[in-house]
Amino acid sequence: MSNRWPVRPIVVAASILAAMVSVGVLTTGVAVASNVSPAVPHGPSGRAFYNPSSPLPAGAHGKLIWARRIPAPKGAIAWKVLYKSKLVGGETVPVSGLVIAPTGKAPKGGRPVVAWAHGTLGGARTCAPSIPENPARNLSSYYTYNDPDFIDVGVPALTKFLAAGDVVTATDYQGLGAPGVHQYTVGRTEANNVIDSVKAAAQLPGVDPGKRVVTLGWSQGGGAAIFTGQQGEAAYAKPLKVVGIAALAPAANNGPDLSGQVAMGPVDSTSPYVLAVQELNVIRGYAAAYPGLNVSTMVTAAGMPALNALNVECTIHLQDTLQELGVDPRTFFTGPFPAAWQARFNQNTAGLETTVAPVLTMQGTADTVVNPNGTNQYIARACQFKQPVQYSIYPGANHQVIPFVAMNEYVPWIAARFAGKAAPTNCTSQ
């Protein structure tokens, strides 16, 4: 692998890591309305919210199926939503998520929208981040003594975005929450889910989103944010306009990463289990997205129980299970990937086409989940196009802390995109 950089990366001082604080829950504590609006169907409580009747109601993708008010940060209103979206194959499916908006009168032209795309949580329906209690909150740091949830819940810098006057949407993605097999890291499906969460928000009273959208994503969601930007001018996205893409340690390098074309990155004792579960999640999702793919050409008999466990367990649970059982994850996979599978991995590799808006990518050097060397390869591809690409490296930052330590960069960067300012770039070829 070449040591020449396609960008002059911004290296952020390691001292910032010491300033990381865990962001707490800021909910109103007051009762929410028992309904949303006469014009918006009121969804049922509990898990029934995620089970729409069949057939789905008429309407295009982005159509709101139903919604339910939930607690919100002070000065905001929030809903859990179920809306229509489309898979890469064109099928219409229900997708769940959240919409959070400031209270008060919106500016002329509507409020800017930050479309959040969450990181890897699993394949099971119960892994949806909208399910836990009071999900409309700031992202809390999972590896602390005060996080009550078994998955990452919340949106990083949520209250900062609300204070700036932004609407925030947060898709669960297809297959998490609502029925279906989650098409993990399938770019077009995830991009559709992100775009349609914004379209659904426009149907809620008092939200008043405008047409300008910045996608913000982490890990799996970083890839989803980039793919949303790559498809931002397609007919599917209209009349929305993606004006920025902010990606935190993005899953953007599927093809080279999965085929071993990337230099080894940081590892720790959990890495064999983390990477095995990620690969199983990819295989499960791609088999659902592309019916011509044969799982048995990828997963051995020894690996099938772990693959099937993704129907009921979230990723961290399954990683712990494999480690506790003392299994060797290398026995789960058949070996070199068949060409049909590799072609789909390549197809879902970001940076092979331009985005419609500037990109900010933030990567920690101690990341054992998303290989920093793979992110470097993505940046090399992205810099071949004309859109500005800003690449910032955070020394010593691991995968779990990057949403917190990079907050002082992506929050003002997003505000600058909404303000119409010129975006920075450190691509040497631009």
C-alpha cells in the first residue's frame, strides 16, 4: 500500500481526547400528547408500533404510515415514526425512526435538516435504536458506568442541533424495528431509508423542514451518509437537496476490506469476534438484498448457528457469545469469496462516484472496528472528484469515542453548510 496521501489530513491534537464528556439525557419529563394530529394516523404503543397492517397504505416512498409523540429535549418536540421506503430491489417496505424538532415558528423556507444515520447495532428487529425508552436524546457513551441500554441510543450533539434551529431525523433502517431482514451496508437501501425519514418529517405538524439536508453518520451510518450524498440528485431524493455529508469512521470500503486488500489496522483481543460478526451481518444482509447470492458458498456449517443468531441477537451480544464460547471465528467462512459476492461488495463501496455535496470524514487512529487504512483508501477515491473532501485524523481515538471527540468539528461544519459557506478541502489533487 502506498504511503502517499491523497489529502493533507488534518491531525487533531490528542489532547482533545481528554476533553471528552459523556452527553446526558435531557428530556422534558412532562407528559406528551396522546395523539399527533387529526391528519396523521396515531400509532399504537409498545412493539405493536412496528407492525403495520398489510397492505401498507397508499402513497409514495416517504409516506408517513403513523406516528406517536414521545418525550423530547427541553424546547423540542419528538415523534417515533413509521414510514414507507424502498429496498435496492425496488420493493416497498415499512421503516421506523425518529423525528425531533425545535418548538416555535420555523423560518421562511423551513428548517434545515440533519439526517442522522446510526452505527452498527445488529440484524435483529429488537436492535432498532428507537425502541428503548426516551430515544430522542443525546447519544450516550456505551462504555461507561451510567449507560442503561444494550445498544447505542440517541443522536450525537442532538441538543446542539436543536438549539441551532435544525430538525433532526434518525432512521432505524429497514429490518431494524419494522419487519424484514436488515440489508446491512447495502448502500442504496440505506440511502433510501435516510432520505425517506426526511420526507416523513414533512408530514408532521410543527416540524416544517425545508429542502436542505446534511447527512451525519457513524460507522455503518457513515457509509449510509456517503451513499445518500452520492444519490442526492437522483429523482428519488427530489425535492430535497443534500448540502453536506459528515461521516464518522465510515463503513465506506466494503469491497477492499472484505477481500483483504487493505493493510492490517489496529486490533485488540475482541477483534476476531467483532470482525466475524460484522462479516456475518454483511452476508446476511446481502443475501436478503440480492436473492441470487448463495449463503452456503460463504458460510460453513460451523458458522451457520452464529449467522442465524443475528435473527435474535444484536452485535455486541453475539460478539460476547462467541468469545465466551471460545469458538474460532475463522472456521465460519469458506475462504476466497465467489465472484458474485465480491461484485456486490464492490458495488457497495463508497467513493466510486461523486457526491452532490462536500464531505467531512473523521477517523480515529486507534479504531479496531473500522480500519483506518480502509478509510484512507476511501478518501483516495473521493478525492478524484470535484466536491470538497475534508479528512480529519484523531490520534488515539477509537471507534467508540469518535462521535464525542469530533463534535467540535462536525457541529460547526454542518452549520456552515446550512449557511451556504464554501467548504474546506485538503485533497492534494483539488
